[in-house]
Amino acid sequence: MPRSELRRTIRLSIIEGLFYQVYASLAAPGSAFLTKFAVLLQATPLHFGILSAIGQLAQVFQVLGVAISRRMTSRKKATLWTSGLGRALALGYGFLFFLLPRQAAIWAFLALLSLSASLQAVSGNLWVAWIADMVPLPIRGRFFARRSQYLLVAGLLSGYLLGALVDLFDPQPGAIAQALRAVLPPWPFLSGDNLPYALLAVFGLGAVVGLWGLPILARQPERPKAVEQERLGKMLLEPLRDGNFRRLLLYAFWWMMAVGVGAPFWGPFMIKNLGMPLVYIMLYGTLSTLASLFALGPWGRLIDRFGNKTAMRLALVLGGLNPILWVFATPQHYEIIYLEAISSGVMWSGANLVAVNLVLAIAPEGRQQAYSGVFNAFSGLFIVLPMLLSGLLFPPPLPILGLHLQPEQVLFGLGGLLRWSAQIPLTWVYEPRARPVREVLRHLLRR
């Protein structure tokens, strides 16, 4: 590939990613604004379990990306349409508060978000195959790391700005919003009664910005794609006949099950149990983002030099510690979660790079899209079960070792222990370029 074409691909991918990240921060699964909206709709633990599971369950639809593109010579048009429709649906979230009773509104909201996330999963599968054709494997880890750094900054800034806006309308605004109110004119519309309108505006802005980025994505170069003549069933079953891929799925099952325990309740626990305003939650996100920004470059270089499997082994050490720190948080003293934010940012920056890159690294040439689609579909299914069970089998409070753990904290602690155990199945996955962890340690000690 000409170097000019590669540079243009990387540049446009980063620019379009900024628009997508603003949309995702405001209106995609995992957004604090969606959690705030669910609290406003009086969501139950079951609803929060479903809300948390939506983003992962939607990954099942990645296989549709394989089905849609197999007879095409270009993935671009399908990527644009599926992504555009998914982003546009966010325009409707906020209106549900005004159109339906609370119980009907929460279920309609979850259904609409599910459809949006499913369309984004299809477009994600198409985009990953598109970008894998354009960015060579030896630099792919650094490319994803660099792109993620820019995207994290965009998500951080948009979350902070809009979080401060929403807190102005909150009945419990927090110190930062109170300070802003003190310098603003005494506008009567800055009241809790207008909080639904503020969230409606946030979701609408997210959708508009997301759609605004699509013309930039349309300019990204693309290599002609070979038309697959095989039956779809054979294409999707091929990865499952690969023994190493099955071992990777076993690891994904173990890891996703561990991550899913208590996962629906991070945001609700901060809002309801710790009483944190949105801007304070954004501060948590800021620390996590800054840690990710500093860690992404080293993770990318480590992956390119020592392999994805080795990087994930190191990430798992922090992966188990992070949830356990939440066991010690109380409404009076929740400062420890800011320490966890830093640790979590470092860990997830590496884990997310591995999640994208490892399956591409072990897939045969030309089979990356099918391998990626099947892997992400199964990963989404694997994490949904513990998420839903966390909402259905909500444990009672637990007094232990002088601590009075809330039900969510019981789940957090259990999830941390399970995450550490994921080292076991990772051992069985073979990655051709992976080097032993001891080589990483020797490399670090020599510096």
C-alpha cells in the first residue's frame, strides 16, 4: 500500500472517530447520561441489568456484517448505512419520557437502545474488516492505541461539558454545579423539573454529531474486497473448527463471565448509593481517561513487540484488583474509587486493544471479518448472562471483616476474584507472535 494512502486512512479514521466518540459518550451503551435517564425513569435492578447487557448482547449481530458483505466488493456503503441508522435512533430516547408512562417508557427506551446498539455492532464488524485491510498487522497495535488516545480526549471533553450542563438541572447538583449557578443569572428554567429536557437535548446533540462524522468516514480509502463464494454457514463455522479459536472462545467465556458480575451497577451505585453528581462521576472518568491516554502508547508498543496474549496477562493483574477497591467506598468516603479510576484506565486501555487485535492476530489471512464477527458475537452472549443474573439474583447486604457491604459491593468483590482466575484459560491460547511475560519484565528492568 502506498504510504500516502496509509497516512490518509489513519488521519481520516481518527477524525471520524472523534465524531463517533462524542456520540458514544452522550448516547451509546455505557454512557453516564443513559444511566441518569434510566434513574429518571425509575429503573429497577432488572432494568439496570438489561441496560448494562445491551451493548454486549448487541455484539451477537456482528455476524450480520459478514452476511451482508460476503457478496459485496465494498464494505463502505453498508458501514455508512448501518452506522447512520444506529446513531439517528438516539434522537428518540428523550421523547419517551414525555410520551409514555414511566414503566412503559423504560421498556421502550431499552428496546430502542437495543436496536441502535445492534446496528452499531453490524457496522463495527464491517469497519474492523475494512480497517484491517488498510492497516498492516505490524503497526496495528500502535494505530489502535493512537486512535484511542484522540477518541478518549473527545469523549472526556464532551462528557464534562454536557455533564456540567445536566447537573445544573439536577435537584442535587453538587459543588461544581452550585458554583456555576452562583455566577449565572437566576434563570427559572434551571430546576429539577426541566432535567428531562436537558437529557433530551444531550441525546439529540449526540445523534447529530455522530451523523455529522459519516461524510468523513465516506472519504476513508478502501481496498476492493474479494467476493466470498462460500456458503454463509460454512464461513461462520470455519472459525469454530479451528482448535486455537475454540480455546480463545473459552478464554472469552471465562473473562466475560467475570467482567459481567456486578457490571450493571457501576453507574447506578455512584448515583444512588454514593450520591455523586454527574460532574463528580465525570471526574472519575477523567482520571480513568488520563490514565488510559498515558498507557495506550506503551500498551500499543508492548503488543506489537511481545504480542496480545502477553499484554492481556499483565492487564489481568489489574483487572482483578479494580472491582475489589469498590468494596471500601462509602457515601462519606468514596475517594478510593478515584484511585481505582487510574488503575482501571490503565487496565482497560490494554484490554480493549487486545480485544480488537488478538482475534485479528490469530485469524488466517482474509478470514479476519468472519473470525472477528463470530468471536464478538459469542463474547456478547457470554457477558449477558452474568449481567442479567446480577439484576435477578441481587444479593442481600453482607457484613464482613468490619465492613457493611451493599449488595452491589458484594458483586464487585466476587467479580474481582473471578477476573484473576481468567489467567487459566488464557494460558491455552496460542498466538504466534506472543512472547513470555518474563521477557517483558527483563525488557523493563534493562531500561
